[in-house]
Amino acid sequence: MFDFLQGYDVLGAFWMTVKLTALSAVGSLVWGTLLAAMRVSPVPLMRGFGTVYVNIVRNIPLTVIILFTSLGLADIFGVTMGASDFKVQGFRLAVLGFVAYTAAFVCEALRSGINTVPLGQAEAARAIGLSFSQTLRLVVLPQAFRAVIGPLANVLIALTKNTTVAAAIGVAEAAYLMKSMIENEAQTLLIGAVFALGFVVLTLPTGLILGWLGKRLAVKR
């Protein structure tokens, strides 16, 4: 029944998806946190940059961003991300595109968490001499992260599914292999079912674990 899978590296394709998701998630969390800090910064220029970046990037289709990283950065501006191999270059550019896009959603999730922290705590921190960055790092962000584990889990699940867009620039992840298999095999429904199940296996445990973690670490007010 599943003879059509022979000759195809399905596990390798999903491993590529996992690598894309993991690296993009880490990069998005770092860049999204910095953007959130800019959005609540007392410096108008930083607030303006964060606001403009988030509002623009969130309204650009992910496919356009991924194609820009490949056709724009690589082909026009010669950005290779330190890779001489075309496949490695495509992978790194895809990660860059996912980070740039997903960080905007991480930023908004974190900003909503920051808004749940009582204003009096920040004022008390400033009263004892802490700077804005110290207040954010030591008082506000730890509570904000605990408050938005659930929304961040949704962003991570969306990122896992969004990695299928990398097939547009030739990254050999799950959707890229599925497209090749559908073109070469007659078992379209079974192929779709196999890859749908693969994504469920990747995303369902993530949602359940992070959902449980969010309830466990929720800030009691």
C-alpha cells in the first residue's frame, strides 16, 4: 500500500523541516524580543522603527519575503550568507526570511504580555534606580514571557506549517518532496495523507506541551 514511499527520503525531508523550524524559532524569538523592547522604549526613534517594521512585515505575504531573500538578496545583491553551496545558501536565506517574518508576530505576542505586567512594578523598579533596560530585563520580560507561552506556541506551530513556503526557493523540506512525489506517483491522496500526518506529529505535541507549560508557569495575580 505504501510502496510508493520507496526511493524517497521522507524522514530526511521532515528533518529539514524541523531544522528550518528550530533555527527560525530561535532567531525569531531573539529578534522579536528586541522589536518588543523597541515598541515599549522611551526613545521615539526606536518606537517608530519597531512600529513601522511590525506593521509592514505583518502585511507582506510570507511567499513574497522568501522570494525576496532568494531573488533579491542573493541574485541581485549577491548575499550568500557565507555559503558557497547553492542548497546551503537557499536554506540559510529561507531561515533569514522566516526570522524576519515571524519576529513581527513574536513581537506583538510579547508586547501583549508586557501590557499585562502592572505598571506599578516598572515604576517601583525605576524608583530603586534601575534603568529602562534593567527594568525590562529583570522585571517585565520574565513575567511577559510567562504570560504569553500559549500565544508563542501558536506562533511556533504557524512557523512549522509556514516552512512549506521554502519549497518555492528549492529548499528540500517536506512540501518540496511532496510536490515531487505527486508529480511522479499516482497515489495523490495517500501522499497527501502521509505528509499531513507528518505535520500533525510535529505540531500537536508542541501545542500540548507548551499549552501545559503555559498553565504551569502562568503568573498568578
